[in-house]
Amino acid sequence: MSVHGTTPTSGDVRLESEKRSKADIEQTSTNDRVCRMRGFISGLRILFAIGVAITLASIASAQAQTYPTKYITIVVPFAPGGPPDIYARMVAATLSDVLGQQVIVENRAGVAGTIGTASVVRAAPDGYTLLLADITFLVAPNLIANVQYAPLRDFVPVVSVSHANMFLVVNPSFPPKTVSDLVTMAKQKPGELQYVNPGLGTPPHLAALAFTRATATVMTPISHRGAGLGMADVIAGHIPIIFLGLGASAPQVQSGKLRALAVTGRQRLANFPDVPTFREGSIDLGGIEDGAWFGIVAPKGTPAPIIEKLNRAVNQVLEDPKIRAGFETKAFATVTGGTPEEFGTFLRSQQKFWHETLEAAGVHPN
């Protein structure tokens, strides 16, 4: 029988085992060194990130301490003379005194407020360019195609400013005497009753959509270029219904040229004790229950200490008895104030409500 190999001796086996053990030890040692190196590098990264965060926080804090060092611009994305413009100027005048720098109001109107809003998105997030936001700020992306911003992604809340009640007003000769009568008529004649739509995404337009959704009715919108022309058509009897802020409609109601069927809010107004709230008619208007709203937002990335400083300053303005009285008498509005977090929560709830309401109404971007 031929032999093709030799049988390893016990010494050979022991030598091979020692070699493997030595190699394993060296590999383990290498692995340990690699792991320690990786841990060291990871630790350096963490320390670097912490250092950067501390540095940025220190810079932001230092900026807030000296802020503002120049004038501040509040952009109103609508034409002069309307409620947003009035509210912004009422706040700006006193805010200048509180901050020690001039606060100016700049009107940049166009395309349902999107032109002015987009300009603020592009501004430096340093607290020197702010936006007076309202309902249209949130709903514009649901109404207009290719809007170049997302409200809750590209802005941060600063402070809520005010809520402004709205009337549902009709021509005095319109048969329904109560909001319940109107609902009954609308259900009897689906689609036949007309209301004024003074502009896509405006508070009167959205209030009408919330009303028809809450009452399960169908009414036909008639587009107008602005609330003034629409109100004139209701007074003349061409169109029977319009939802309007009290700043525009109250004088006409007081003079008898228009008749108010209901008002937003949790209770009746002292100046109009005979006008019931929608709630009294068992109508829940959801996101516009308290009427139109207004607040201040800033571009995303604005340092938190600056947001906090602005918030404190605006709240101080809103606590001024003269400012509160001005909102109530000039605009039939109630000041709100509060923290950035509270305003942020409110904005998220508003976005959800109006998205659902516009979807239910079949309104899509175009």
C-alpha cells in the first residue's frame, strides 16, 4: 500500500494551535484598536456637534441681546386700507416704542396674498422681516397651484394678534329673518341661493364654505373684486347674502342698509345685542367660530431668542389698554396674544380644518 502523506505529530499540532492562538490574539488586539479608534472619532464628532450647537446658541443669544439694531418690516400681503393693514399699523406704532427701533408696514399685495408671503420666505431669518398672517396664509396652497412655500414648513409662529368677528348679513328685503330660516330655505332650494365671494380664500369666502358644510346646504358663490363691491350689490338687492367682518358691515347694519342674521363668537356683542351667535342657531363653524384671525410669523430659521423677544414685545403692546380699545372700537376685534407655542398649535388646527373644509367643498388648486 502506498503512502500519500504523513501523519502530523503531536508537536506539529501544538505548534499550529499556538500559531492560530497568536493570530487570534493579534486580530482581537487589532479589532480592539479599531473599535477604540472608531469610538474616539465618534466621540470627537459628538463633541464637535455639541460645540457647534453651543456656539450657535451663544451667537443667537448674543444677537437677541442686541436685537434689534435697525428697522423691522412687517409685510402685509394685501392692499392698504383693509383689516390686515389696519391691525398691522396699530401694532407697529407702539411696537416701535417697545423695541426702540422703527417698525414699518409694507404692503405687497397680489395673488391671494402669495406674492407678499413668498417675499418673506426669501428674506433672511434674522427677525427684521416678518409677515402678518391670516386665514389666507394657510389656505393659499390649497387654492392656488405652484405656490412656492408651505406655511407650516417655511415659517415659525411668533404671536397671535387678534380675532375679528364676522356677520352673516343680508339685504333687508330678504325673506329669512333668522339664520335657521336661511338654512331651511337653502335646503328647500339647493344651489339657488347666491352669496358674494369677494375673493378666493378671503375670510368671507371661507366663512361661507364653513357655513354650508356645517349646515349641509348648497349655495352658489358670485365672484366680486373685493368686499366693497360685493357689499354694494347686497345693499342694492342684486345678491342677497354676504359674510363680512364687522369693520365693513357694522355701519351698514346700524344704518339699516343691511340686516345681520348671525355673528361669530362665543357670545353676543354688546354693540349688537339683538344679533344672535351662530352657536345659538346650533351651527358650529369650526375653524372660523371666532371669526377671522391675524398673527405674526417669521421665516424658518429665525433664532429662538429673537422669536421670544418679539413675542414678549408684541404681548406688551397688546396689553396696552389704548391698543385693546383701538382694536375693539376701530375694528370690532379682540386682541389675543400668547406664546409662540400656543399660536403654533392654533395654526396646525386651522390648517387641518381648512384642508378638510376645502376638500368637502370640492375646491382644489388651479
